[in-house]
Amino acid sequence: MRLKQGQVWVKKNKFFRITEWARMSIKYKLSFSHNGAEEETEEVSKKEFCRLIKGAELMEENSESS
């Protein structure tokens, strides 16, 4: 699975939305419901982010059309 900007990962009651994808780091916002208020942006390494979302599921992107 490839990480990319705009993805939303769900783990239990936490929603992680990738706001900025860079070569070595990820900026994300945490929320406790799908359309709920988001916390401030956090920046972590890709390795740390992968540890955060271990066991999480990627929400389907409905706005994508090919």
C-alpha cells in the first residue's frame, strides 16, 4: 500500500488524514470521527506514521474517478 496525500486511515475510533506527503516525512491530522473536528497538524517520519497506522484500514475514496 502506498501512502499519498488525502488518504484517511481508520484505527479503532481514530481517523488519521494525511495532509502533506514528503519524501521523508508525513504531516497528518487526527480526528475522533469521520467528519469531526481535527487536532492540529502533526509531523512525523514515514516510519513513525506506519507504526501509528499499523492494523488500520484505508477508507475508500469516493471522489476518485478513472
